[in-house]
Amino acid sequence: MSSEKGLSAPSATPSAPSFGPPTVELCKGVNGLDKLVLREPRGSSTEVYLYGCHVTSWKNDHGEELLFVSSKAVFKPPKAIRGGIPICFPQFSNLGSLEQHGFARNRLWAIDTDPPPFPTTTSSKTFVDLILKPSEDDLKIWPHSFEFRLRVALGPGGDLLLTSRIRNTSTDGKPFTFTFAYHTYFSVSDISEVRVEGLETLDYLDNLQNRERFTEQGDAITFESEVDKIYLSTPTKIAILDHEKKRTFVLRKDGLPDAVVWNPWDKKAKAMADFGDDEYKHMLCVEAAAVEKPITLKPGEEWKGRQELSAVPSSYCSGQLDPRKVLQGS
């Protein structure tokens, strides 16, 4: 093992929560589901449920919640949790024969007690490794052997890092193909006061118009109605500016060429049983994804996709912050 102090000890089981450093704790969440709480010494924290390997909370060092989870979210299998960061695998949306967004988000993951070497570009010492392997039932609906490893980490500055590694472990010599997304729900003060920078002039597929292809015309994305778009060949950095909160989220990604932008607006919000009627005003999904060109893995091959989220104070309201400098900065 490396010198990093993550949660990967063999004793890391739900029946033995007194393991590892005090920065990683296994405890009970909603409806008795097991969850891991990661705390960074400066005060930031994140929570991840073993059910779905689902991040449901990310707080800065002031204790402010940065992710949106619906007040009506159902924390009960087999229903996926509404909000946070669902993992869409092996299928994004309904682009194949599987259920919406695949099955990874409503399976019980295990703590990875023996992860292979995990190259990392962060100095984070607060992390946990989780793993998903297909059950017999999974193999009936998607007949491919795989290992899906996911590391959830908190950086020293409170950044949230998710790194996925998916390996084809098939012994029959057959490749498999999948699409993927980190379906991140950001918490925003007022959707009508939010703008997204970094996707202007790009082509996108509009899910509201049968995935017809268009080119983004505005100098930034703003919101006044339902949006469900897949932006293609996107940059590695995207900025989400919340004017009212004077906060900018910066999404950095690697291995994920697309970006999905989604807000259900009022009519669709009212049609979802696990979503409050007015909650669309306080959330925005911007998702690092690989959708347009599915990923194919031959036996023994591994794919890696990484997303890093940070939240920085911004005085964009007073015109003092140039969002392009945020995007161009380190």
C-alpha cells in the first residue's frame, strides 16, 4: 500500500466501524443504509452510501452543503437516490436495453479491501475505495464480467475527487461497450441566476428534440425553461457561476469528453414522485460523461474517468471575476 491513509483495511466491514484514521467513518444513514463519512482536517466533508456508491453530501469548511439531494429522495433499494452524484453505468439515459442510467447506482457496493496501485495527482489523504462486481442477476441482463473500482477523495482544500476504473475481466475473449456519467446535482440558490461557462459555441444533442444536433449560440448557458442537453467534445474545465451565492463551482474532468446539462423545470418536477415541485429552482445537473462515443474494453483492458469538483468564492455579481480566468487557471 502507499503511504496515503485511505479506507482499505481488511477489517473495513459494516460490523467493525472502528477502523482507519478518524477522517473516515462507517456509520448508518437514512433507513439504516451503510454510509461512509469522510472529513478533511480543515472542516470539509463528504458522505457516500455503499448503496450505489452514491455521494449524497459534500460540504465546504464552513459546513455549507454544495450538492442537492431532494427532500423527497427515497433511500430504499431498488430505487436510486434522487440527488447527490449517482453513477450512470453501464448505460447513460435509456440509450440501450437496460434500465434508465444502468444498474450501478442501485447496487450494493463493497469496500475495496485490496485495491491495486492507484496513481493519483492529489495530495489527498482522506479517501475511500469501493468496488462493484456483477451479480448473477446482473450477468443475465448485461452478460459481461467487470470490476468497477471507484475512489472518493477529499482534497486538502475541500475539493471532491471521484476516480472510476472499469476493467473487463471476461475470460471468454469478448469486448464490451458502455456509456457513463457522473450525474452531479449541484446546489444553487436560484436557477434563474446561474450561468454555465465553458460550453459556448459547442455542438450538443438535445434530448428534448429526439437528440437532434445543434450548436450552442450564447456566450454562456442560462436557464429559463427545461434543459436536457449532451454537449460534445467539451473542455476539461467547466464553471458554474451562482450569482446570488457569489460562488463558482469548477468541474475538472479527464477521460470524459461529454458534458450533460439538465434541469427538469416545473412540469417535469411535478411529475417526479421523488422530487419536490419547486426544487428545480435550487439544483442544476452538470455531468462529466462519455455518451456520444461509447467506450469499448477488450478483456484485460481498463478505462479510467476522473472528476474533480471545487467551489470557490466569486464576486461575479459585482463584475470583479472574469469566469474565463477561472476556466483558464490551474
